[in-house]
Amino acid sequence: MKVLLTHNVKDIGRSGEIVEVSDGYARNYLFPKKLAVPAQEGNLKLAADVKRRAAERDAKLEEQNRELAARLEGVVCTVSSPADPSGNLYGSVTDREVAVALESAGISIDRRQIQLEHVKKTGDHPVTIRISGSLSKEITLRVVPEEKC
């Protein structure tokens, strides 16, 4: 069945494209979620409008991503965690802790965008923030031992 996508659908196509999908996928997933409409004559006239709106939305999103990348330039994120005297952590630093530390610095990042290897020592560690498909920035994660009361 040919459908006109009204939104970007992963592994299927971008908004405004006419794609061929199985009947069941279209009826049971794309149509109920309003991700696509049947590729009929009346709907094909909407294709240009859908493409234009998608291009505007993508341009706005790309601008926001570039602004976020500029704000992340040179950021040092500090997280404190319990550690022994030699600098080994009793646990590990997680992406949630990095997201909270960035949030306190005024930068809102979804934790799923943070690509973090296991951090089990104090010190500085590089962390990659995946902003969009091809745009990513590297920040510095500084892990310090937690102060004892």
C-alpha cells in the first residue's frame, strides 16, 4: 500500500515522502498514530505542504541543536561520588548523574543522549553528548570524592 508520511518514521522515510508499506503496518500502526495518510489523489496535493512544514520543522530543530552544541563547548561537569583514598569509586557514575549535573548548570539534556563508559575512578573523563544523528559534542566529566560529614 502506498502512503504519504506526515511525520518522520524511523527506517521507513521522512515526512512528505510517498512510500510503499504493507497493508497491515499502514492500517494498524501508521494510520492510527496519524504518521501517514493513504496516498490518494486528494492527499497527494497535500504532499508539498507536508514537505514544506517538515523542512521548516527540521530547520528549527537543526538551529536548536547548533545552539545546544555551542553551549556545550568547553563544559566541565562535576560529579561527587563516594570513593576510597586511592580514588576508586565505590560504585560508578551513571548517565543520570551527568544529566542532573548538566541540568544544575542550566543545560537540559536527555540522559539517553549521554554516551558514557564505566567511570569507576576519580579524575577527568571525556563524555560524548549525542545531540542529533550526525552532531555530537564532547564534554569533560570531573569526578571528585564525596566529602565525609
